[in-house]
Amino acid sequence: MNLTFAVLLIILLGVATTFFATNFAGASAGDFDPTTISSGDTAWVLAAAALVMIMTPAVGFFYGGMVRAKNVVSVIKQSLVILALVGIQWVILGYSLVFGRDINGLIGGLDFFGLRNVGFAANPDYAATIPHLAYMIFQAMFAIITPALIIGSFVERIRFRTLVLFILLWATFVYDPIAHWVWGVGGWLRTLGALDFAGGTVVHISAGFSALAAAILVGKRSDVKDHKISANNVPLVLIGASLLWFGWFGFNAGSALSASPLAASAFVVTNTAAAAAALVWMVLSWAEHKKPSALATATGAVCGLVAITPASGFVGPIASIAIGIIAGVATYLALRYRSLYTKIDDTLDVWAAHGVGGLTGAVLTGVFAEKAINSAGNNGFLFGNPGQLPIQLTAVAATSIYAFIATWIILKVLSFISDLRVSEKEEKLGLDQSVHGESGYRF
């Protein structure tokens, strides 16, 4: 495609969009009663959305520091492209598929297509004190970061045009249905009583098990024999992890959807679980390698954040320490198992960190949840409700199996349209130069 043709094509797209804009005039305003909107709640949710937004480029920094120097730009760019791609997909279609009128418990309808009827008034089904638009953009950041997590499984070898198609298809056919099951009114897992405060199943299990399928199907890196990572920039990893920790307060405490005591509780347990898991990973790496690894400590913090996510609005501080410790051990051992006993090149161990971490947190939510903390939730096993545990296990099984199979199908179909990975020559040169024509470092 030359520049002239690209310009003409984009102009035509702009003209078409302008025409459709007239059909949606006023759709994002609408009649509303200003007295029903809480300025405090709105301010907090918008701030939380901004915190979650910074997590997507933070994933790029976190992953970018772990890969080899010849691929650092490609990884960070992929996260930013996903921010743009899913940002548009969500406005046009994704939000409606998740939160539109329920269809048989499986998917939302097209009531909110192009954000029609998503305006200044609150939607009492989801958030009664903030504009519907504020709720929409907060949820958009979850939809954006989830596929960005997956890229760690096939970094250094994925073909860029294939990645673009994969992200759009995955967001539509994997993330949107799962999010509706768990969070949409009428979704079958929500109706069943599954607890997921901020995305343990919707975000982390779906990303982790999709990453496992992608790593298997895309295949191993051709120029790395032991399939271990060789971090090019540990400080960049630590900056990425720190920004993720910072943004995660918006992820979890923002999910209270109000500036409330529940938001404060979620904030506290988020920090506590992350701290516990970071220390667990540091100690385990110290015991295994005789040195307390900075990379392991940062990764442990992220694993703790993953695990507390589904439980953050339902558990207390001491329970969050237990979740951080258990998840820290589970994720560390999962990473060792994958690297030592399988031939799967899940390059940055997305399955171990997000799949196993999210699974552990979702199951433990069924153990530690308390109605005393969140009356909209339920008690868990330790608080007199053993029936919550099988519900959590059902949600975990359904999400992981669907995400794995659907991702496999999407990539298999794409393999008939376009190569999944770059050529061996391009891979050897590095994606920064061979695909993007840019270098992360000038030596």
C-alpha cells in the first residue's frame, strides 16, 4: 500500500464516519437529572479509569524490559497499538456486547452499539451515581489491558498484521462474551452467583489461558534453545511493575464505582496482597538461586495483584496476606513447572502469572469472602458458606476452557489467512529493525 492510496482510504473512512455521526447525534448526552449524579463518585471513577489506562503501557515496559534488546520497541509498540485498537472496538461494539440487553445469558445485544443511549444519565443496573459514560470508559480500560497481557506469550516472533487481526477478533469473541457472563445483567455466571470484583476471571484467567493456547500454536522462538528469558533492561521491568502496582489501585478500588468505604477496603487489600506475594517470590528466588532477584520480586508483586483482583471487594486485610502468600507460591511453582517440564515457550510466563494467579485468586475468593465487607457479595467457605466454592470453581473452569479453545480457533483460522509469525531471518534480526525499522538502543 503506497502513501497516496492510504491517504485516500483514510479520507473515505473519515467521510463515512462523519455521515454516521449524524445518525448518532446526541446519543452520548440525552436527558438526565443532575441531582442523581455524585460528583465525588464520578471524579473517583474517572481517576480510576486513568489509573487503569496507564497500566497498558506499563505492561509494555514490564514486558519490554524482559525481552532481548532487539525486540524492546516491538513489545512496547504492541501494547500501545492494543490501547488504540480495543479503544475503538469497545466504543463501536464491545461495550454493547458486554453490557447490552442479555441474550440467553451468553452475550449482550446491540442496544449500546456506537454508544447509542450511553449518555450523561446513570445506568442503575451497573452504577447508579455516575454518568453511564463514566462507567463505560472505566470498563473500556479493562477490555484494553486484557489482550495486552497475552502478548507476553508470543513476543519476539509474532507477525504484526496477524497480531492486529488477532486482537480485534479476540476482544470480540473471547473477552466480550466472558465479561458478559460474569458482569452483565443476566450473564449466566453472574446469575449463578460467581464473585469476581475486578476481573480475576474476566481479565486474568481469560488472558492467561489464551496465552497458553497462543504459545503452543505460534510455537517456540527459533533462536533461543533453552526458552528462558534474557532481560535486556531490569530497571525498565521494575518501572513497569511499579506503574502496574500504582495503576492497580484504580483497577480494584475503582471497581467499587464510588468514593466509598468499600473502595478504601479494596485499596488496602490490593496493596497488602501485592506486598506479600513480592516477598514470597523474593524469598523463593533467594532459596533457589542464592540471590534475591529483583526481577523475581517485581514479578511476585504482579502475581499478588493478579490474585487479589477477584477478591479485592470481598475480603479483609489478613485474608489478603493469605491470598498473596498462597498465590505467590502457586505462581512461582507454575513458572518452574512450565520451564522445566514442558516444551511450551510461553516467553514471559503469562499463563503462570495471570492464568494460575487469577485461578488461585478466584478460588480463594470462595474461601475468604465476607458479606460483612460487601453486602452485595456472599460469604465464603470459612464464613459458613461452603457452597460458594463450587460456584467459583465452575466460573474458573468455564472461563479457562472457553478462552483456551476460542483462542486456539481464532489463531488457527488466522494461520490460513496470514503467517502467525515472522520469518526466521526477521526473528534473528529482531522485530525492532525487521518490522518497525526502529531501535530501542543506540550502542
